[in-house]
Amino acid sequence: MVIVVLVVGLPAFAVAGWAQLAPSPDAAPVSTAPAPAPDETPVATFKQSVNLVDLFFTVKDKSGNLVPHLTQQNCTVNENKEPQTLKTFVAETDQPLTLGILLDTSGSQQRLLPMETDAASQFIQQVLRSKDEAFAANFDVNVDLLQDYTNSPRLLTHALSKAEINTAGGNGSSGVPGLGGGTFPTPGDPKGTLLYDAIYLVANEKMNQETGRKAIIILTDGEDEGSHEKIGDAIAAANRNNVIIYVILCADREMYWSQGEGYYGYSPAKRISDETGGRLIDVGNNGNKMHAAFQQIQDELRTQYVASYTSSNAKADGTFRKVTVDCHSDTDQNLKVQVRKGYYAPSPGN
């Protein structure tokens, strides 16, 4: 399943409307199972942890064209430079997709937001199928959920149309609470553009229970100001939940220069997309380029491969393991593979 995520201002680590209701800790447990017969002997059960790794990736030739129809014999996988034996290899052309769209609604996007919401709405209408699901969110001095999971393009486009620029009066202390109530971080902390917090929260609280193909599309200038989480934490959250991140870089550079400020969003945005197996597409403030970027993302999501293997390293040590995928065809021995840089092994006790 492929997931598109739109990130809006979210509260700290717990968002009302996102969390599932849990039973009261004071309630006594109730069992409806029949009592065992007196002579029944308990049967011992054993659980074995299997470190199965799923890799979703796209393959392109030297001209940047997508390469379909490869087979398992065309690709090899290494983990920490050790060859791995593939268990499955499938071309994922029509599998369910889980998507999230994240809109940057900080002050720097003032002149770009209408263009962004229009392009994102058209993308949703084109890409979303009956088996897919998506949600939308926005981030500024807060992170807020605009629309929870749905396969309705109408609901998603309506939610996107409601996104508004929010600067919270400059210092963030009077930020408008999100749908979950409250702000993140706490009022009074430095705020501006909570890009890293948005990625961290969406990956851990929206994507963690989903399976299959999952992708977040972020429309932003790439600059973060005031996040509690660091860029490495945000990337790690995405990789732990096997989430691909595409960044459509929307930067009104003229605004930065007119205000005597430098622009520093490209490098962090590229790092986020590269390390999660996605891609950065720089569109500036050009509407045609933005529509083309969404088309490229749609084509890539519908022309993916998934390879699965059981790691030869069976240790449950929670370490990050680097993964490389190499593919070739009869006519090209050096195809370019777009895949996440690695994954985290299970932690002890998990």
C-alpha cells in the first residue's frame, strides 16, 4: 500500500483524533473464554523473531527513464556489504498505496500556498484509487491534521483548500491550537517551521500501523525553525516505519533576497529524501514544474519493485544496517536505483 501524507500542525506526541481509545487502567480484565477442562495440559508455545526486510525501490537508466520489467536475476542486495538472499521480488505496479501530503504553511510560503494546494489536489484526484488511502496535514508553528485517512479525493481536496498561513504573531507563543488541541512544542519555545517534528510525528503516529507501500510528499522550502526533533531523528522515524519521503522544494527565493536573508533549505531537504529512498524535486515558484513533479512522483510510485529478504545477521541489536541494491539489464550494467539507505534491526526484547 502506498501512503501519501500531508502534514499539518500536530500537538506533542499525542494528537487527539489520531490516538485509539485504550481501556481504562482501573477496569478489571474480562474473559469470555470457556474454563479449561480439569485434565487439560497447557501446551507450550514458542515465538521466533524473523528479521524480514522489505525494500521498495525504483530503477532508472542513465537518461532518468523508469525501467520496468526487471526480474530477481537483474538485482542484488547487500546489507553492510554482505550479500543477501532474496525471498521475493515483485514489480509493484498496482498494489495499494498509502500516501500522506504535508503542507508547509509557515510565513515563507505565503505566495506559494495557493499553487501548492491546487497541484496537490489535482495529484490526489489522479493518483488515488479505491484500494489506496491518504491523509493530509500541515505544519508551521504547529503540526495539524487536516484530513485523516480516507480514499475520498473530495474530502482530501476540501481539507487542502482550508490550509492557511500561520506565523503565530512572530514568536509562536500565541500559536493557533491544532485539531488535536494545544501546540508543539510547548508555548513560549522558539517556533517557526516545525518540519522535522512533522515528519517525526507523522511517521510514528500515522504510518507506524500501516503496511505495504508508504510515502510522504512534503511541499516545503526545506527550512526548519524551532523543531524539538533533529533532522536525524526525523529520518530515523521514517526509516523505522519504512516510509519513503518525496520533497517538492517550493522556495520563493526572491523573498529571501529581498529581506536580506540567505536560503539554506536545499541540503536538508535533499538529505531527508535521499536517505528514505525518495527524491527531491526543486520547482522554485513555478506552477508548471510543480504539476510535473507530482506526475513524476505518481509514475514512480506506480512503477516500483519490492524485494524481501531475511537478514543474514540475526542479532536483535537495534543497530542501523546499511543496504545497497544494484540492478542491471541486458543493455545497461549501471542502472540507478532509488532506495532507502538502510533500516534498523529489531531491538532486544522486540
